[in-house]
Amino acid sequence: MKLQNQLNAAFSLLLLIILTVTGYVIYSLIMDLLIQDEQRQLEQKGEILVNALSDRYENQHPSQLQEFLKEQDLQLFLYDRATDTILLSTLPDRVVQGFTRENNLADTSKQLWEYGTDKFVTSRILFYPERTNLELILLTPMSDLRSVQHNFFVRLLIVFIVGAAAAIFISYFLTNRLVTPLTRLNRQLKKIEERKFEEIQPIEATGEIKDVARSVYDMANELQRYISTQQIFFQNASHELKTPLMTIQGYAEGIKEKVFDEAETEKGLEVMVTEVARLKAIINEMTLLAKLDSEQEIYHPELVDIDSFINHIVERALPMTNEENVKLTYEINEQFTFRIDEEKMLRAVLNLVVNGFRYAAAEVKLTATKNNEQIVLTVEDDGKGVPEDLLPNIFHRFVKGKSGETGLGLAIARAIVEQSGGKITVGRSELGGALFKITF
């Protein structure tokens, strides 16, 4: 069953239960209210009759009183408490006898009298003065009240049916608005499953569904980017590995077939050693990158003093400063400690520093600042900066500039920083070159 039908069925069932319980309570309550209202009306009529009869009873014959009472078109008894007898009644004798037989007339607490299969609402009014022991008892059959109750309930039922129909229509309309975006979202997910990323479109929705749709859309874009990156990675990896292997194969076959003289053979062996070392470096960095991306347990964070951390970077980069004839400067705005895996973070920042040495003209600058709860490490140089076409993919594997080596250094730096809970970005430095910013 579709979600929309399930929601409508659940709402309809809940509405039916609520209306049934409400109808039953109202149906029972109506009868109680009708009985109370009828008793009040009987009491008002009885008091009027008692006042009229009190003036006439001593001066008129009982037959005259009988005629007077019958003229009122009421069902009533004139009851004598002292003798426990009915003196006068507007009802037939057999009915009076039936009431006398089935009910205790002296019981003043009983409000409903029984006769045959019906019940009667009663109201008793004493004559004044009370020493007369006379009481006027007025009756109304419950069948009359049930007729009123039935008519009221039929009208209430019509209101319930109309209200339920309107509520179900509104429920259908609202659930349709709720389910339709989910149906469209499901179609987009099918496209993601089939990898038809170019056909994915944002859907119109509101509330939490809008947030979910936005997340799915972003996920699809990220997944498309990831798949594209993986394809580029394998292409670049195969190219980076294939080139030295072909070189090694060429020299190996030439040496085997003895087509080289002694000098060329010696040169070939040197090239083969160089290419093997290059292959080893690429494979080691690829293995390291795979571990950094997948194995969180290789990280061992500890509190590290920023002064000590910067000094270690400067010490390790010192040979390169002499070799490249580039000055390395650093600045720390205040002393602080932060929690990192020191060895791996040194690797990440050194990769950025080494990258800066490759492209810098004369200076690479390292800065450490702390603002409130945010720690920022920056590495910038005075070179030409990162080309615009490389900016979106600069931290991807095997993406490198003209002077790059394996194209894995920045990817390793990104993996270490992100696994350490930080964020790395690239921009343009005030020195003129690239600016790499690590934020914790």
C-alpha cells in the first residue's frame, strides 16, 4: 500500500474512532440534559397548578377538580401522602393501577417511574401548607424524550458526516502535498542508483522534506564528483606508474639484448634505479593516503605546544631552504597548545611548506594564530599562485602543477587535516603566491 493511502487510512480510522466515542458520549449526555430540562418544566407547571388548586380544593367537589386537571392536558396524579392513595388522575384507571403496582409512590427519591416497557420522568410538588399532605405528581414518558434525542442525534450525525468528509478531503490534499515530493525524491534516488547524475534535478518541497531533498541533491553532486575523481585518479595513477615502468622495461630489454655499449648500459642502470625509487615513492604515498583515509586508529592525538611544533617544521625544512635559496619565516601571535597527532600533522604542514619552496620566488611564510576557540595555521609564498583551472581539484590525487612530483603531497595533507577534525583551503596570498589555510 502506498504511503499516501496508508496515511489517509490511518487518519480516517482515527477520525472514525474519535467521532464514534464523541457521538456516544453526546448521545448519552443529551438524554440526561433532556431529563433535567423536562423535570424543570414539569416543576414550573406543577407549581402553577398547585397554586391554583390550593385556592379551590377546599371549596370545590373532587369531580370539579378532576375536570379542571384534565383541561390542563397533562399526565398527573393528585397524591395523598397520609393515606398513600391517589385521589385524582388525568390518566385511565388501569394506568393508575399499573403505576401503583409497579412503583412505590411514597419513595420521593425515585425520579423515573416504570410502567410496562416505558419509563416516565416525574416531578413532585407539595401543596401549601404541608399539613394537607397533598402532592401533585406530573409525568412525561421517556419515549417523547427519546424522540427528541433521536432527532437531535440525526442532525448531529449529518454534521459529523459532512465534517468527516471535509476532513478526509483536506487530509487527502495535505498528504498528497506531503507524498508527492517524496515520490519525486524517490525518482531522483533511482537516477542516483543508475548513475544518471546529469538528469538529477532539485525538487520543490517544504519543511524537513526540503532539507532531505537538498541533502540528496548535494549527495548526488558529491557522489558524481567522487566518481569522477576516482576515474581521474585511476587514469593518473596508471599514467604515473606506466611511464617509469616503460622506461625500466625499455632499458632492461636493451641491456638483455646487449644493444647498449658499456656507457649506455651504466646510464640505463642509473635511470632504472631512479625510476624504481620514483615508483617506490609513489606506491608508498598511495599506501599512506589509503590508510589516512580509511584507518582512524593510526591517529594518536596528544596536546602539542605550538612553539615546539613550529620549531620542528623549521628544523626539518632547513636543508631545503639552503638548497632552494628561499627564506622561511614564521610568526606566532600567542602561545597555545592544541590536540593533534604531531608526527602526521608535521607531515601535512611540511608538504605545504615543500610545495611553497617549489613555487616561491624568495620567501615562504608560516603563521600560527588563535582567535577565541579557532586555531589557524597558514603557509604562503611569493610565487605565481595556483592556476585558476587547478583550484577546484588542487587537493585531489595526482593533481599537480608544472613543478609537482607525484601529485599526492596535497592530497595527503588534506587527508591528515580532515581526519584530525580540521579544514584546509587554498587561496591567494598577500605575498602574491598561494595561501594554504588550515583551520581547527
